[in-house]
Amino acid sequence: MARIILKEANTSIFSKLIGKSVTNISTINTGVMNYVYRARAKDGSIYYLKQALEEAKKKNILSKDLTLIKRNRIESEYRSITALKDCFHKRNLHILPEILSFDKSNSILITRDLGASGFLQKDLEGGIFNKGIAGNIGDYIAYQHSTTFNKNIIIRKTLAEEIEHWNFFLSLRTKDLLKNMALSDLKKEIVNIYEDGIAHSHKLLVHMDFCPKNILYFPEKNIAVVDFEFTSGMGDPAYDLGFMIGHYVLFAMISTQKDLAVDSILKIYNRYLENVRGLTFSANIGERAWKYAGCTLLYRIVGASPAPYIKRRYSNIIIKAGKQLLKQDLINEKSIREIIKSRS
């Protein structure tokens, strides 16, 4: 059978893949790593089709100094979702993508539309910070970590590959920042959080891209999490918490609703800590999360993956906030409000 290339496919090919007559196809992404399409069937049902490119299977191209060999993102996503569905029980509260099919030979994953009512990224860009959604985010992250802890879930072929995957992304979003000379004063702090990340690695599923663009929500404020391509079977659980908090801080810095933003940040943070209290991996997890949040701010401004939605005029205050989060030993409600409201 000839290889299927979604970018070159027509409605007939999409119909065969889904098993229904497709009447409309819209492009979501045709980047260097994968293709993503939204297909509407004749009966009104909606599906998402993702295909990993050959380039994504061979190496990572985000940073010329860091290489990750033989990584099939779409297969990793399929294996991650499947593993989580086996672990999760509160399916009404923690909704995962519903897989229709996975074609390994063509690296195509098809999922059904979840029927969500909102998209967190869009809300935060508009200055909307809902504490109910924030609380559910904290609950979800804790639930994913606690239910997969010590289950020995291997997303890639071996534990060694999981460790390599975790080390790669940890390096990319921490030590790799030091290539920017403007951050040279943070060498000690950045190296420390990298080493802490290695030292506090555990066998559990870390999403690795837990940010607003991958969160959908429903009228009752329950959430759905998508895009598990980077998920690792090994890592520091504080990373997911810090990555999400960092993005909330990012949006707070450019919003006029700063107090509401801080309330949501603290809701995520506190709900997570409440849910993991007493678990083996919870030691000093909050302190590391703030450090990762600081690195996230820097990563989205001067790192390998800058945020296109942040206007240049905000860069200096966001970099300053990232530095403060990395340098301060104790972050509390007062200090986070001061950091977010700082304008110089």
C-alpha cells in the first residue's frame, strides 16, 4: 500500500481513513514536525487527524545543539493516551482525547472531537481568568502524576529512551537558555534547576507541554487535555506544574486583570499541592515549580520556542519576572502579586 500523505490527500482519502463521508477539511497545522487537520463528516461529526513527518522521526530540530534521535511524536501520543486511559477512573472529570484509530505504518492518529465549549488559550489572551477552570487544572495535573506514579509506563522502547527524552527537554528549556548572553547572570540558578530536575526524576507520566493551548473546557468547567506528543515516562512532576503556572504568569503580565490572574495561579498551585501531599515525589515540589515557571517565561521570550502572541514591548518585563522567579528562594502570594504587577 502506498504511503498516505495527509497534506496531499483529498476528501475521498479522509473518508476512507475515518470510515464516514467527509464533506469539509480544514488545516490546523502543516509545520515541520507534523500535519494536523480537522475533518467534518456528512453526519456532522468532527474528527482530528495528525500525522508525524519523517523529519520528526529522525531528529529534533528545535535546537541545533541538542539532538533527540528516532522520536515518533504521533506514536508517542497514541501510547500516552492509551496508558492514561488505563490509569484514569474519574473520566467525567478528566477527559482525554477519544482515539478512533492509529495507523502506525503511516504515523496517523485520528481522534473524535470532544465537543468542548471553550479553549483556555483564547480566554487567557482575552484576559479571562476563571478560578473554577484553574482549580480543575491543578486537580488534573496531580491526578495524572499520582495515578501513573511507579506504574513503570514506558512510552518509548526502553527506560533509557525515556530518560534521554526527559533530559533533552529539560536541557532545552533550562540550560539551553544560557546561550543568550542576556541571561548570563542566571547561570547558577538555571544550572541548579536543571540538576534538581535530574535529581527529582520519577517514573510517572509528565506531559511536558502542559500549557493553555492544550486545554479545552466544558460548560461545567471540567477540562480536557490534548497533545500528548512530548509526554515522558520519566521526569520531575514539578515541571508540568511550573510550565502551566509559567504560562499563566506570562498572560498575567500582559493583562489588566492581574489580581484575577494571580487568584487563578494560586488556585492551580494550591490544588495541586493539596492532591499530592504525602506522596513520595511531593518533597519540595512547589519550590521547583516556581523555578520552572521562571524558566518558562524566559523560554517563551528568548528560548527555542518564543511565544508569537507576546508583543515585543512586553519582553523586558517578562524577562524580569522570569529572573525574579528563578532568583527568589521563597515565592508566596505577596511576592507573586508584586512580580506580576511590576512594570519596570
